[in-house]
Amino acid sequence: MAAQFGRRLRKGAATTAVAAAAVAALSASQAPGVTADDSGRSTATGAQPSPDATADDGGATGNSPYYTDLPPLNSPNPSPTVGTPAATGSTESGIPATVLDAYKKAATALQESKPGCNLPWELLAAIGKVESGQARGGNVNADGTTITPILGPQLNGNGFANISDTDNGAYDGDSSYDRAVGPMQFIPSTWAWAGRDGNDDGKKDPNNVYDAALAAGHYLCRYGWDLSTDGDLSSAILSYNNSQDYLNTVLSWLEYYRKGTHEIPDGTGSLPGNRSDSDSGASPTPTPPVTESPGTNTPSPTPPPSSTPPPSSTPPATETPTPTETVDHLEDSGTAKLTAMAGDAFTKKVSTKAEDEDGKGVAKVRIRFTIVGDTDATFVGGEKVATALTNSSGVGTAPALQAGETTGDFTVRATLIGRTLSGLDYTATVTERVADTLVRTSDTELTCTVGGEFADQVEVKATNDGEVADKVAVTATLIKSALDPTENDKGPYFKDADGKVVRTLTGLETDENGVLKLPKLYADATADTYMLRITTAGGAALNVPLTVTEAETSTASPSASPTA
């Protein structure tokens, strides 16, 4: 979370009671399952922290601190004209213009790329409010980049998660530990795979509100979550910061913004004052021991120690190691050969087993799966990184892989989250699209006179295992005969862009329906029957006969002999 903007005194019990009453009023229009807690925050009934949302899982913020301020008591104002006098509460409900634009553009982009996610821009606004106070009240320049950096505390394990530096200080300026960065408070290790270019400037900058908002949208929409449902909405928010209080606070602002908001000028937004770490501050330090000055007579809260130490009844308790600490190595868990045709889903999944020193499976530890290499393959949902919680046998299974259009091999790397152990690499292969059958879409005979052009163009349809074979590579060659597939040096021909004779065409591809129409054919001066051979990747082949006839000649009728 960013350094504080100026801490206000914590709200007292009376303020909390008023806030609770306010959110109780808000809850009248909330979605099913959303209520108000004792602190006035909206709550999701039965919501539980996501098992995939820990700091060492590379969650969006690394579970950094956040702002706990609640929405104001009054309902949001209707949208006034920018520049008009602000009414009571308008700065709380108002969102700086550039920041609001970034949220709406990100939600629109997600509606196109992941329509099943149903991401509302108000959710991005709620998270932006809780994470950075809407980029410190809209303290951004014209292109949406923060004027001054927004950095969270050092994640050094001193009151926070312990996340050693992953970016050499490139994003957060800290080469020792990671810090949450920017308006949406991404930690560098998460931004490395979740970052997006939201303003089309060729860069992925966590300090830019357009980039950060789009990245947050994709982050919330991974795993195929549908944010119009209570369960998936809660899971997505908890994956951003794994805290029930965080979930409740975000839900409160979400419902508030859904009731209405308005645009305010950049730099004029209200700044929150209460943080989840307000008792310890951004850089917590241990409380020093209380020492008495000489001569003081401060009563001791405990009796003086006895000269005889009490007998030790039980040995000091030892901490039980966490499941992650007991993992000794990772093993493959029967992963089958990973092969898929371009554009298809892989039928097999990567499975990895976490084992202790005795070779026994370790349950409830997290394994990260990362796609490595020059490939456009992803996990289902469009992400390059996924996590899985091991089952009772210690096995974690990655989501299904989706092949892109790039053929060849790539790697899926499995690593244990929370400990430095050797990972496992799995090789996956994407093969080119193929067809096993080619047919003409018409049975019209293809004929032409010498020196002319064929009236009909050859059109074919490709299938594979009875299914449409789209985007399959096709080659068309005018051959000497069905028994001699070498290129002919006479007869019909195609023309290139310069009008020159061409008898072999490559680089052709079927359309989304598996159909391909060849260019127009022409005939030279040699009459005969010829053959066009069409082949595809995968071995489908079709021979198409072409007939070239002599031009018709007209003969004059003999005139009658003149009579005597």
C-alpha cells in the first residue's frame, strides 16, 4: 500500500455505529448474500479466503495494507457538471476524470476479450479506492501516469509478508524486498506476468492507471470466474488481497459506486486516512521495553521474581513446521505426452507431486505453473501463470493448456510456492493444423479453349476427422499427370501479381469454414487434358481434371453454282 497521505485519528465507536447504519441502508439494494458487518462494511455471506491468494502465491498486492475508510453516509450525488460546487460527500463519491476513464475502458476491453467474466467497472473503482484512494485523488498526468510514485511498505516479513526482491528494484526502487506499486498496488513479481498495456503506448507500466486497471481486470477475470455471481466475485476479490476485512471493505465501495458516482477534476479527489496497518505504520518496528528512570517509584504490575526459579513442568513448545516447510522435492505425477494441434485445447494436463524426505505426498501446498518459451499458448482463461493446491495425495494439477497458432515446443515449469526448490520442466508441443479430406464444393466440369480463361474457379473444403479444418495450409500445383506429380511446363496456369505465369501456389489457407477458393486459371495454346493437384498439411489430396479444347472455327457454306 502506498505511504500514508496524512493519517486521521481512528474513528471511535460512535462513528463506527453510524457507518454501520449507513451500510445497512445501502444493503437494501445489494446483491443476494451481501450484508453489513458490525463495522459497517458490506459482507459476503459464507465467503472464505481463497486458497490461491496468499502473498507468496504472487497475489496482486502481496497482501499489502489497504485503506479501511468506509463510504459516506449520504447516497452518491447525481453526475454534476465538472467544475460545479461540490456538495457534501461529493469528493468521496466522485472519481477523478482520468482514473474513471481508465476503469471504464478496462471494463469495456474485458467485455470484449472475456465477456463471461461480467466485470463491472465499479469493482475496479472500489479496489482502486481501497488500494490507493483513486491514485491519491487523481494525482496523475494526462496519460494516466502517477505524478509521484505510489509505493507500499517494504515486504520484509516485519509485520507483512516476506517477499524478497524480484525485479532488482526496476518497479519499486527496492533491490532488497518487493513493494506494492502504483494505483492498483501490484507487487513486481505479479506484474511480471499480469501486467498489461492499457493505453497502447507499447509499455506495461504499473504506475500508469490505464495499464494498472486493465491488468487488474484480467487478474480478476482469470480462472473463468463470473463476477456476476456472489461466489466468484468474492473469490476474485480475495485473490487480490486475502483478507475477509478487505473483501468486506471492497464490497461496501462496490455497492456505493453502483448507486452512482460522478467525475471530478484530476487531483481533487478525497484522500483516505485509515489503513489496515494503522497500528504499526508503514514500517513497523518492535515496541521498546519500558525502563524506569533512577529514583522513580513506579509500581510493578507483576510481583518480584522469586529467588528460586519455578520448576519446569513442561519443555518449551516447538513450532510445528508448515506443510510447505516439509516439502523436500517435486516429482512428476504421471503427466502424459503434451501435444495439441494449433488452436486446439490440450487433452492432457500437467500434474506435479510435492513430496517430503520420505517420498510421501504433502497436501495443501501451492504449486505454480508457468508457461515458458516463444509461444502464444496459454492456460484456459488466457493466462501464462496458474497455481494449484495439492490434494490429499500431494498432487497439484494445472489448468488445461490452450494451444495458440505458434507451432513447436514450449515449456511448462512447475515450482513450489514459498520455498526455493528445484522445479520441474514439462515439454509441450503444438503441431500445425491438418486436414485428412479435401472435396470440391461443386461438380461443374472445368473447361476452357486455348488462350482463354476458365469460367469457374476451383473451390474446395477441408475436414479433419469429420470436423471443419480451418486455417490449414494448402498447396496447389498444376502437375503433368496423376502418376507424375511434378510441375507441368505447359497447359493451364495461374498468374502472379505481375501477371506472370505461375503453376504452383503455396501459402494458401482455408478459411474459418474450411473452404478455399483458388485464383482464376488461364490456358495457353496447347489443347489437352491436364491435372491440378491440391494438397494440405496432414496429407489430404485432391486431383482436379482440367480440359483445354481447340477454339471453334466457323466454315462458310459453299455458294450454289450459277445456272446457265
